[in-house]
Amino acid sequence: HIGSGRRQWDGSGGTNGALNHYEETKKHFPPHGFPLVVKLGTITPHGADVYSYADDENSEVTDPKLAEHLAHWGIDVMRME
């Protein structure tokens, strides 16, 4: 899923695409769904911004296997700037 970011309290920002996708996947793949989100514009060979919508996290997280996980989707982090 490629979607927009979270809408901010003042109505600015995205349209909650990633959050809505997570809520939908919880219905189809209980109990956790697919909580991790990677902000595409932040991917570099050194890492990326990764956020977890999981109820017990709901914050930025570190994915030690980020390169492996993104490779599944055809993203080579070593080629990103």
C-alpha cells in the first residue's frame, strides 16, 4: 500500500491513508494487521523513517531488517539517496 500520511490535529497533513490501511488490515488479518509504515522519501542506505501504528507502539520504530523487507517490494536501499 502506498498512501498518504496522518492528518494532523489542525486538519493539515495527509488523508490518513496509512492509518486507514492499517485499520482495514486489522479486520482481515487479526489481531495485528500490518502496522509498519515506511516514509518513502526518507529511504537511504543508512535507514528510513519507520512508524508503527500497533496499539502497543504507536510511534517511530527501528527495523533492523529494513533492507530485507524493502527488497521484497523491489526497493534497493543501497541505490537510494
